[in-house]
Amino acid sequence: MSTPTDYLAGFERARAVNPELAEKYVAHTTIGDPDADAMMDELAAFDAEEAFRFLQAGMDEEHDVLRDAPPTVQAFFQNIETPPAWVDLESFGPGVRLFHKNSKLLLAGMLGGVLVEGFSTNIAKSFFITGRLRDQGVRRLQQNNRQMIELFFPGGMMRQGDGWKLSVRVRLVHAQVRRLLAQSADWEHDAWGVPLSAAHVGFAITAFSARLLRHMRSLGARYNEEEARSFMQIWRYSGHLMGIPDSILYEDEESALELFRIGLLCEPAPSIESVVLANSLVNSAPLVAGITSSEERRNLSGYVYHVSRALIGKELAHQLNYPPEPARFGTSFGVLAWFRVNEKYEALMHRLFPSRARDSDFANFSQLFDVTNYDEDGISYRLPTHVYAEESKRW
């Protein structure tokens, strides 16, 4: 496939800055996930329940059932059993500590910064067409939060851990959605390339890792270099499990930030789909948090807009049609300064009153579950059955 037309102008801009990486990024807009895609094509010939049974068996290591699965399914699970040589599970502890001692700032950086920046790209196209955020937006965001939490549970990235399983589940969902979108008249292949391309998933993982660390720094997060390296490696392994090829999977924070920068240059200006999804994301924050009062919801959404504008910058906020900034919120500099001062105050209180620190840490840990989706029956590996969320069976 030739370069998708939406990327022609951006490619020229990016090539002037980093030609090798620009060429790599645009080339990966035409690549999906060959192993997972082949598996989904073969499973499409089976009844949905039978396909689900094979995937469940693969994820739960039920080898007696997996022996009856198609060859592509068996090969897929065999290939992901062994971690790459660069994975050191024992080194993940510092990253887990970083996550939990900065959980409030991490969630703020994710919602107001990373996810909005992601939706400013053509990543928004697939989400908009499928309508998952429109039909089950709160559930989708809570599931996203759960995956992140499970990645940073002690042991979460071991083979039997939920962080490992949820990372692979994302890969399965992407492959199925890619297959459904590829068959849909709504997807413009010549303009956009492959749905949920390797470029977009590789870009997304740089945002979840390195870009999130940058936003957390702006908000006053506390961590050291060892914790930051560990945090990056946890996300890197998750990206590997999500099917990102080594050719576009970052190695460290520096390479992740460069890929994010060049990818953003390659991407077209925010589209109407980006505008709709970014604003929907901000306005869904109160619902994810379980706030039902209309006045409280408006106040919280206004504050999230304020924080988001400070993180993503005025130019992108304008491109995404953010509402005017109410005078009562003050300047963007003010909100970041307030976060940093508050974090310094909390750090001081932790040192002076250890028992207060334990209570605060437990409260933060509990709050993580308030914005998370946990299905009573455990992790489901059911997949969408229709390109439009409203017409798909629940998954």
C-alpha cells in the first residue's frame, strides 16, 4: 500500500526533522498485526461462542481445549508465552511504586493529557466509527483504568497476572475491530491506511508511558530515575503483548518521546472526530467517577477542561474546540503550580506523620477502584460481533 493520503503533508514535515523515523512511522500506518489478524480471520469461520471458548482456553492455559483450536490460534498463544530477552520482571518493582505513590496525578495526567492527545490524531477515526465511547463510554474508560491498574499490581505482568492478560486482551480486541472496520464502507483505506495500525498502537504506548511521565512531572509527581526506567519497561512489555512490532516499539523514555514527537508531526490536524471524542472524554469524567448531580458534573467537567488545557497547551485546546476558560479558574500556570504545591505539602505531611501517610495511601488506592470496571465473572475474552457498538453483542 502506498502512503495514505492523510499523511502526505505530515510526512514531509516530519521527514525534515527525523527522516528515518518519519518513514518508519508512515510505513507502519499500513501494517496491522499479522499473527493476530490471521487468527481472527480463521476464527471468523466459527460460531462466536466457539471462538470465545478457544480464546478463553488460550488465555487460561487450558491445553486440552486449545488442542482443538485452529492452528493459527495455537501458534498465537505459543508465541506469546515466553517474554523477550529484554524483559526483567524483577526490575518492575520501582515502577509499581511510582504508580501507587502518584496515582492521583497519574489519573489526572492520563485523562486530561494523554487520552486527549491521543484522540487528536487519526486514532479517533476507529473509536468514532465503532461508537464504543458513544454507546458504552463509561464502561470503556473504566476498563482502560483497570488495565492500567493491573499492569502495576505486584506480579501483574507475570503470565498468570491480570496485567498480562488484559494487555493480550487489548491485542485480541484490536485485531477483531481491525477486521470489522476493514470490511466496513466507513473506513477510507486510501486516506487512513490500516485500522488500528501498528503506527497508532506504537504511538499510543509512547503516550501512556513517556508522555504520561512528562505530564506527571508538570503536576508535581515524585519519583527517581530508577522508578521512571522501571515504569517505562512495564509499559514496553505491555506494548509487546499488545502486538506492537519491535520495529516501532520504543526502547526507553528518550526514544518514546521522539517517536511521539515525530508521530504527531506525521498525523493530520485534529478532525471533527477528534473534536467530538476529546470533548466527550472530558465530559465523561464525572460519570466515570459516579457523580450524578448535574451541577457537580458541570463543575468537575469545567475543572478537567482547566487541567487538560494546562497539560496539552492552548493551541491544541483551541484545535479541539475547548470551551472558553471561565475567569474563576485563573491561568493554566496557576493550576499546575497548585498541583505542585499540593504535592510538596503532601510529601511533607507524609514525613512528619507516617500514620497519616498510610491512611492517605490507602484512600488513594481505594479511589482507583472507584473509577475501574471489574466484571463479577472475571476477565471476559468475548469480542465485538459488529463494527457498530450499538449492534454488537456485549463484550
